[in-house]
Amino acid sequence: MKRYFSTTLAGLLLAGMAFAQSSASSETSASTSAGAYVSPSTAAHADSSASASSAISGQTVPAQLTKPVDARKNKPGDEVVAKTTQDVKSNGQVVIPRGSKIVGHVTEAKARTKGQNESSLGLAFDRAILKNGTNVPVTFAVQAIGSSAMAAQAEEEPLAASAGTASMAAPTAARAGGGLVGGVGATAGGVSNTAAGATGSLGGATRVGGMASAPLSATSQGVVGMSNVNLVSATSSSTANKITSNSSNVHLDSGTEMILRANQ
């Protein structure tokens, strides 16, 4: 009888050990599978971002800064946000809706100091956040920058209201509105710019009734409506856009207009 109970107990112990090992193996397998599991919604979101990034590549995007950026006040790493002002389409489909965000950061900020005549501001835009919340990783080159027509209108209206008929008929000075650098006004004359990726030439834009005579368009290049400012656009080898001035500290107002180009 004792031998029977001993044999039975040994069998039960062996069965218990085998069950425990089987359970541990199942749990390990399940854990490994869970670690590699990608939910359908996550996969769909990744596919959507990849598809949007492909559709956006090469497109020109009109946008405006949502807050000022200043070489004296900002520092590398500070966030920079521009909001799109028009729908951007590819093959007849809207790929970036108006009001979407183009997000980046400051890469360098150098103010003019004694012995340092040039002020510089580096910006890198590296993603788009569409209105539906889709986050699209894509780098943007700043193809052109210009004064904000809205800011210019706000600045010019008080002058127009107080000026006499003669002054309105023959304005004596051209002024630059949003996007001014260190408060320096733009001189009268045409705007001349070099190709994208090179330094934008200096130029002015005369404003009449608060509207810029040379508004930005998809073909605009370099700097428009700001005197003594240069632009070096991002390239395939560098994601940073650099804005410089040898006469004042670089300052871009909220509302400064930009033409961004999505890198391919």
C-alpha cells in the first residue's frame, strides 16, 4: 500500500512539473508575440504617414509664422511653427489642407555684438501636422520669405488716415511691415532674388495702401520686402535654412510669409 501511494505521489509531482514547464513556455511565446504585435490602427497610421510624405515631396507650401523668431531672444532647440495659408494639392488631391502646421526648430541664433557684425538665425522644418492630426515626417527648405501683407496693412493704415491728399498721391517713403529685420525699412525698387539654395539678394517692396507690390508666390525665391537680409535655403546635405543680416539683428515677426519646399 505504501508503495502504491509513493508511486501515485511521484506521478502527480511529475505531472505538475510538466504542466508548469508547459505553462511557462506558453507564456514566453505569448509575450514574444505580443512584443512583435502591431495593431491594425498603428499600421494604418504608419501607412498613411508614409503615403502623405510621398505625396508632399517636391510640393511648394505657402505658410506664415505663428509667432516671432528673434536672433537675440531665441536659442537652438526652440520650436518654430508655420501655418499653411492655402490647400496644397498633388494630382488633384489635397495633400496638405489649409491651416495645417509645419513644425521645426531653431538651429542657431546669433545676435550682432562687438566684433560680430553678422546676425544669423537658423531654422529647420522637419514635419507637417495635418488638420486630421496625421504627423508627416518631411523636411522643408525655405524657398522664400517676405513681409506679411496683414502686418503691413496694420502699420500703414494710421499713416493713410492722417495723411493729406498730396501725401497719399505721392508717398515719400516705402515701409516694410511684418517680417522686418531689426526695424529697418525696405527701400523702394524691384525685388531681385537668386536661385533656391543660394543667397537671396537684397531688395525692397513698395507698399501702397498696405499691400506689398511683390507678394510671394510658388515661384518666389530668396528675400522679398526686407532690406539687408540674406537667405540660404536648406539642401539635400543640410536641413537648416539660414537667414543673415550684416546691418541689424535678424527678427521675423508673427505672420512673416514663407514659401516652403518639401524636399524629395
